[in-house]
Amino acid sequence: MKKYSSALLSLTITLLCASCSSSSPESSAPEMPALSATSTSATQTTADITASQALTTSQTVRTTTATTTTAETTTATSTTTTTTVAVTTDNDPVPIKESYSGIDVSRWQGSTVDFEAVRNSGVEMVYIKAGDNYNEDMYFRQNAENAESAGLLTGFYFYVTAGNAEQARSQAVYFAGLLDSVDFQCRPAVDFEAFGSLSAESINEIALSFAQTVEDETGITPIFYTDADNADIWCEELTKYPLWIADYDANPPASIGKWSEYAGFQYSCTGVVDGITENVVDLDIYTKSVLF
């Protein structure tokens, strides 16, 4: 098919933001979270992420800010395996496990993201914006290369701007073309949240057309990003795509719509992570369901 790294990876397993208020990987300057290990700089207020709530695993994430703006994130995972993802990098690959500390980045985080420092802070997985409309994110390729070199598990998301199903299919083909040029281990992500005056029927038609075309073009089932406020508008057919849900005010998320579970939880848009100095960043917890 296309070039998906060791992404069909040799897994020996079974395994957003113009403004924070719009809650998404693309929402505003910030875009996603970090979990596990210790992140030596985080300025967000106290956030307790409890595994029994945020995940279907026995993981607890606690992010605390002291007067020294030090954030400590502690992760406890019940199951650890020695299976690894084959990522071409000078760093050791991230082990396959039940859940991962993650962030997502785009042009909003600038050109100076130090992915080595990001990984050393405890981040294990990163989603990178590939583009929107028919525009490639200006740091898409740079971020892709540097994240891979740091040994991070990597995925890419696309901010959908289509106004009808035909445009959605066309944008999806464009996204798949961008994916052709990079290696990744995580499912492509569909980020559709700018609805304008579209009806619920049209919104669902666009989302399905985009997701189905990405799957047809890549052979990989994508994940679907939405926020808790809009989760209930999505139709049953979309639940075949693993859910990536955003909710900065509730844990667990206030709603996951018609989905029975989620594969990713974006719990903050104001994270501060070592290696990212030009802006705050979204913080996430991902499960192994995002891997393909």
C-alpha cells in the first residue's frame, strides 16, 4: 500500500487550536497532553486523571502545579509487556502497552519543538497536524521526521473544512497523499468540528465520506476526533471509527455520544511540556486502540 513505516509496524501485538475554547487538536495555538513519567514544567492547574475514569486500564495520571510551575505526572499501568514497535530511530522504541502519555502539535507550537526533550519528559505518543483544506501544515514534515527520530509513536490528523460530501472525499484523498510521504504507527485522525450552518444530516454525511475515503485510500481505519459538547450529533455509523474525545472540564468526559468507549482522551489545552517553548500544548491519554 503506501509507506506506513514499520507501521504495519512489526507490532507483535494485538494490539488542535485557533482558540482553546473550540476544543480540538486544531482549536487554537495549543493542541494536546502528556501523561506518565515526570514533566518538569507544567503550568496548568491541578488535574487528576484517574485511570478508572479516563481509561479502561488501571492507570492514574496526576498533574500538579506547584509555585515553581513543576508538573508531576505519575502513571501506573497494570500490564507491561516486552513487545516493542519497530520504529527506525536511534532511540529505543516505545513498548506496546495499554495506554500512553500523548500530545498533538501543529504550526501553533512553532518550528523549535525538541522532540527528544518531549520524550524525555514522559511523552510517548504524538499526533501531528498534516494539514487542512488543501494546505499542508508548514511544520508537518519537520515534525514528522523529528518525532520519529526521537522514537515517539507517531500519528497524523487532518482538519476537515469540507462543506459537502464531494469536498470531503477530495480532502481525504489529499490527506492520504500526505500520509504517503511519512512513516507512522498510529491511525490517521479525522478532525471535523467547523460546521457553520450545516445541518446535522450534512455534518454526518461529510464526516462519513471523509473517514470512509481515508480508509479506502490507506487501508487503515482512522480514528474520529470530537469534543464532548458535540459528541451527541454523530450518527451510529461513525462509531465504527475509534473515538478521540476532548473534554477539559470533566473526567470522565461528559458525553461520548453513541460510542461505548474511547481510544483517546484530550483532557487539557493548556499543557506545558519540556521541549515545547513557543506555546502551550494539548495533553492526551491514548490507548493501544490508536495503533494499527
